[in-house]
Amino acid sequence: MLFQSQEFVLIFWPLAALAYYAVARSAPARQNILILISLVFYGWWDARFIVLLVGQISISWAMAWLHERTKSNAPLYLGIVLNLASLGTFKYLDFLLASFEGMTGVALPRAHIILPIGISFFSFQLISYLVDRLRNDAPLYAFRPFALFVMLFPHLIAGPIVRHNELVPQFDEDPRRDGMWARIGIGLTLFTLGFAKKVLLADKLANVADPLFAQARDSVLTFGEAWTAALGFTFQLFLDFSAYTEMAIGIALVFGLLLPENFRRPYLSADLREFWRRWHISLSNFIRDYLYIPLGGSRHGVGRYVVATILTMGICGLWHGAGWTYVVWGLWHGVGLAVNRGWQQLNRPLPWVAAWAITMLFVIAGWVLFRAADFPTAASMLRSMAGGNGFSGSLGHLGLLIAGAAASALIPSAYEIKDMRPILNPVTATAMAVLAGLCVLEVGQGPAVNFIYFRF
């Protein structure tokens, strides 16, 4: 079920909220309702994968329980391995088989396993909990709140990646506490803004970028076409993913819960390190705490820092997709981050506009690699963008690209909006209601389009 579908907006979400608030006085009842709602939401895609979701949650909790009883770390290591094995089997098995076949020439059959939606996100959350248990940074929770922390439906499919300590304590808070109507109002505002960004901008930009990227596989794009495709996808990706995050945070707020921040207008960044502090913040924090720092971080010399950064970002790229283009995209950013840090240590700052332009060119070039079907397609597009095939053609769909750029730069982030408490006046509330109505009518004209990060 998609957040922007009419069945979710008009039926599922309102009924879920009514059921939740009907039992609001009881924390166990509230949690049970949210678990049931989340299972229905997840099973809407493919009910068979409920078994996988519940199974990974149950096994992870059982390993934590065994650790608590035996004081042995072996169950925690086993739980981490099992979660990685599940993720590796469903997401990477065919990729590994294809890579081995490509290196050896030995033909291998493919498993053709269907990728369970959201597996990258809920596997990471379970792994982070088990690692925190190893570090003595996590208590043994009762099974019900532990299960709910993982499967809470607003963040289950595409994040933000939530840690146990960010969410579990909130389950005991009465959603009717002071500020209830402000939270609901802000939640509806955030949902509506994300709704509009998705259906009025991101999906329109996809109609621009997708045909051009497909065309680039078979023919050489002009300078104008290549830049239209690259900019179209640059804005589409941010607006699509930030829209999901805003809708998720908004839905959770209606239930009295606050999810972590995930975006902070990243395309205003003036260096690459700042970009990763603003882009997919929950993932950036995860790979920092569970990969980069354990690999040595920046406290063990320049060489260790460079290796840790590049390796961490390479793994980050692989997390995004089972393909070598994703790995190289991650390595591209790893090298860029290392160079960025080296430049900053020279203490020779560039003017803000120049630093911003360099950062955005680097990011856009990376997005071409991220989006392209293969390396030859990416190389052809980048060559066209650099003028290697001439400078013919002009930017297409200029008005839509300008709208995408403006929305990416000017619309405040979810947490900025939350802190502004914008709906506490009738004018803003009416405007949001009208915008929501327009979005509902828009999605009624055809099937809803999946969010990009559903593939990851």
C-alpha cells in the first residue's frame, strides 16, 4: 500500500488512527493496534513476507534474550549473522552469482528470488540493536515494544532508519498528552507537503528523466538532453525520497510518535561532508556509528581515515542496490569525502558559490552513475554533459526543472517545519486542506507510482 494512494489516505490511515485513539488510555492496547495495523500494511504488498519480517524480529529478540540469560555474546553474533544472511540471500545472491559468472565464465543458474520490500531497512535496525547489546548500550526490551519498533508501518518500508532508543521509550507516552492537536496538525501538514512533492513534482520529473536515461542506453544524448536527464533525476530523487520521509514523519506524529530527521535541504551544501550530514541523515549516522568508526574513523592517521572512508562508502553504495554501479557510486563519494577533508585541512576556503557549484557538480555526476543502467550508459551521459559530443540542444521542460530546484532548495525540512508549528492558524490549515484535495484528485487519475527507495 502506497502512502499517496487513495485507499491509504481516505480509508486505511483514518481507520487506523481512529482504532489507535479508541484505546489510547492503554499502552499495551495501543501497541497491539499498531502492530496489527503494521502487519496489514506490510502484508498488503505480499502476505508471504510477513513470515520473514516476524521471523527476523523474533529470532533477533530471542538472541538478545539468550544473551541476557547466559551472558554469552555468541547469541548476539549469531543474530547479526542471520540478519546479514537473510539480507544477503534475498538482495545479493543473484548479484554475486552474476559477478562470479562474469569473472570466471562459468554459467550459473539464478535464484530469481523476489526482494522483500523494506528488507534493507528492517535488517539494519535489527543489526544495530544487536550491536548495541554487544556494546552494552541497549536493554532487553519486552517482545511487544521491540517488535513494534521494527515494524511500525510509517518507517517500515523506506525509513528513516530508526534506532531502538529513539522510538521504544515513546511507546509508553500517552498520545493524548499536552500538544496532541499541535502534533496532529503538524503531522497532517508534513504529510500533505510530502504528498504534493511526490505526485506533483517527483512523478512528473520521472516522466522527464526516465525516457532519457532509457534512450541513453542505445544512443548518444545531446548536451541539452543529457543535462535535462541528469537534473531531472537529481531533483526527482530528492523530492521523491524526502517526500516519503515527510509523509512518514507526519503519519507518526498523528499517532503521537516522532521519527528521526532524514533530510535537511542537502542541495544547499557547500562541501561534500556537509552534503552527507544533510542527505539521508539516518543512514549517514548508521554507517558512521556501525562501520566508519569501528573501521578506525579519523583518529588513527590519514591512511586509516582514507581506507575507512572509502570502504564505508563502498558498502553504503552496495546497500543501495545489488549492482556494481552502486558500489562505484559509493566509492566515488568515498574518494570525494577524503579529498574534501584534505582540502579543508589546507585551510583555504573557496567562496561559497564556487564551493556549492563544485559540490553540486560532483553530486550530479554521481547521480548519473547511480541512475544509469550500466557503466557504458553512465560514461556516455557524462561525456555528453561535459560537451564531449558537442553542445547542441537545450534544456527541456525548463519550467518543471526550475520548480524542482526551487522546491529542493526552498521548502524547509520536516524538522524545520515541525519547529515552526505552521498550522496553528486557519489560513495555513485551509491551504493544506486544498493542497491535499488536489493531490488526492491527481492520484485518482491513474495508478500510484512507487517511491524510488522501495527498490533498496
